[in-house]
Amino acid sequence: MQTHPAIQAAMERDFGAIADLVRLHAQHTPDHAALADAHHTLSYGALDALMDRIAASLQQGGLKPGDAIAVCAASSVNYAAVFLGALRAGVAVAPLAPGSAPASLARMIEDADARILFTDAAAAEVVGPAKEGGIPRVALDGSTAGQSLESWLAPAGARPTAVETQPSWPFNIIYSSGTTGEPKGIVQGHGMRWAHVQRGAKYEYGPDTVTLLSTPLYSNTTLVVFFPTIAFGGCVVLMPKFDALGYLQLAEQRRVTHTMLVPVQYQRLMAHPRFDAHDLSSFRFKFSTSAPFNAALKADVLKRWPGGLIEFYGMTEGGGTCILEAHLNPDKLHTVGRPAEGSDIRLIDEDGHEIPRGNTELAGEVVGHSAGMMTGYHRQPAKTREAEWFDATGRRFIRTGDVGRFDADGFLTLFDRKKDMIISGGFNIYPSDLETVVRGHAAVADVAVVGVPSEQWGETPVAFVVRREGNDTTEAALLQWTNEQLGKTQRLARLHFIDELPRSAIGKVLKRELRDLVGR
């Protein structure tokens, strides 16, 4: 199935609205599937009509371009339709993680100045009961979590007042923290999302694309693949909760061509005893981002899973992207690739001075500039300033907090988060270096190293290890083996076995929780 010329012409413009592309698909291929979950499938014609009803309902409720709604629910066809419908009205979306603490969710809803909360039964239990005078709630799942979506919607056939979307308008507000501290709302504009969509042509998105997504819709990880699929007229299959066997069965059944997975999901899939029994030959591209992706795991994916493997490195805040086309660069699997076209990625030292380009010896904090950068942290100008760095010409960059180094070919190798680097006895220790060594032992299924306070050294490294099933290696034996492989200044002070590493919903190891375990 070829992309219609009118849609191709729209995609080539400097800027456009993703909601307008849905309209074009509805006009040219109204019966083609756009969204699917375990319960519903929605064609482009039906999606376009539903988006109109959603946009009209928001406008009837007094929402104007630049206003915001919040969505806190599991991924579903209705969730995706509400997101897209809000965009048609020029309304920004704040997608919230149901796994956040109730107090954090309340702060996020208030910070976004959300006018309506769309939720479901499970998420509503976390959000808590509606308060008198609080914002309206709409239930996406037919539950009693709020007014039913069907009764809230404008009548069938309703059309919203047309809005002319501007690149600077807020598209969404992604919250970067929901477990501790004050959540930071990252405001991404329509222009930033359009830049992401235009990149999709390189990865063979089109009307015959079938994208399977098992990461949540509140995560930028998911949206990076969701919107290009819709923009190019493909079908997004939503899997609200990941499980390895269910994913493999769905991928084979749906003849999936594209997917986004975080490294821990790749790890679980490749380790599944039924992996090789499934026909995955339909895959064209697999993507990954959000967490460190072990080189050995990448190599296993390349060997056993058809299709290209692409790793994106960047931040939700934007500021540039590095891309590793792993299938084309098998000797660079230890890196996160080279800066993408239009991305200016540099390194700065601890004093904020730029490390000269071409220097392959010095590591520094990664900073980036591109067309796709956040406007700022919502209502937090001081936090926004902390995240910015300006070069000698005044060009604005976003600080990543990651430490890395470029090689002679321009590929970026990451070491660790700057805040996770351990300074022990005056020496800088990168936890990733230690994790690589520990992972080399046959007993180790997973590992994370954190720095903990030490009276003698200031900080000292401690490892948390998930032991492979059936292995009887002891903590003491593994600690001794590891320290024999390490330099004197790197040696682990302690090593603990743990059933499972604490992770966020998109697979990031929650090292703060591991540090808390040491203090107990």
C-alpha cells in the first residue's frame, strides 16, 4: 500500500498538524485500521469522526488552544483517541503515570492546570475520590471512575470549530518525576513532534505499518513511535501490560513490522524459552530507548530477531538525539551511535567549558541542541535554567546529566548519569564499568551498582545482583571473583543478591531505591 500523494506532500512541509494527517487518511483510506487493543479496532474513518466529537466536546466545555487535559489510565484505543482529539482542538495533553504516588498525581494535575481528567477504574483508585469542586472526570473504560466517555462526547456527526495549529503551541506535558520530589512538567511543542514525525520516513513507516506498543502512552518512549505510525497511516496495536509470551504471540498473529521496547523487555523476550518458536519475519525495525542497552543483548537481538535494530539516545526534554543503527554497525554496539541529522551534540567539563570537538580522550557531560527541544519545565523557570547550557555564540543546549565520550568515528559511548558517578577516595568510578564486569559471570542475570556513603572513602560501590535461576554461587564467591577483575580503586565494598531490580514502567533501574536498601 503506497502513501497517497496528498499525504506525502503534507509530510514534506516544514510544519503540519498530526490531527490533520488523520483527516487525510480518513478521506483516502477510511476503512484502514488505525488503532487496536484487545477489545476494539478503530478505522481511520471512525477515528477521525471520534476525534471530531472529542474536540467538539472540549470546545463546548470552554477549553481553548493552549489549555490542558490530563489522562491517567492504561493504554487503550479510547486513550489514544482522546489524545488525538485534544490535539485537534489545540488542547495540550498531560499523560500521567497511574503508578505514581497519589500526592504526586494530585500535584501533576494541578501543575498542568488540567481542565478535565480522563481515567479508568484502576487509575482512579490511585488518584483517589473526586473532590467537591474538583475538575470533571471522564471514564475511558465504561466504569464508574467518572462520567462515561459516550455520554460526555458531543453527538455523532459533531464537528469542532477549526483551529490553525501553531508550532509553538504546547502539544503535551510529560512529567519526569512521579515517585519523589516535585514532578517536572516537560512542555513539548507541536513543532518538536512534527520533527519526530518527519524522521519516520527513514524507518519505512507507511500505510502497511503495524506497530506493536507495550510501553505506556504516558511515556515519551512510546510516543516517539506512536505518532509517526499514525502520521504515515499505519496501525498501532496497544498492549496495556507487557508479558513476553503474550507479546510474541501478538507479534506473530498481527504480522508486526515495527515496535518500541525498552532494554529490560528485550532481555525478557530473548530469554524466553519459546522465543525462537515464533515467526517474527514480518519485522522491519525494532527500536529502543530510555535505559542502557547492553552490547551483548543487542548482539543477541541482531542474531535471532529479523529486521533492523535502532537505538535512540536522547531526553524527553529534547536537545538532540544520537542514533545507533545497530544492524549496520555491529562493531559499535557498546555505543549509542552518532548525532542524528540536525542534532548538535557536545561535551562540557565540570566547569561548563566545552571539550574541544575531536577529543577522544576526555569524557564530559553530554549537552544537545536541535529543533526538537522542550519549551521548558512547566511553571518552573529556575529548573529550566538549570537544564540549559549556552555556547560562546549564545546557542541554547539542553544538559542531559549523562557522562560520555566520542570515539574517532563520532560514535558516543555513555558511562553513567553524572549524579550516579561514584567518587571514592578522590577517584571517579563509573557504575556501568563495574556492572559490565559483574555481568560477565555466569551466575548473573541482572546487576546494578550504586554508590553509598563511606567514612573512609567518601563513597564506595555496592552491587545488587539478580542471580540466574538454578545457580548456587554465593554472594561472597561472586564478590571475590568480581574484585579480582577490577582495579584497586574500583573494588566493590559489598554485593547483595536481590530477587528483582526495582524499575520504572519504562525499564529504568531505580537506583535511589537500591541506595535506600543499603541504609536499612
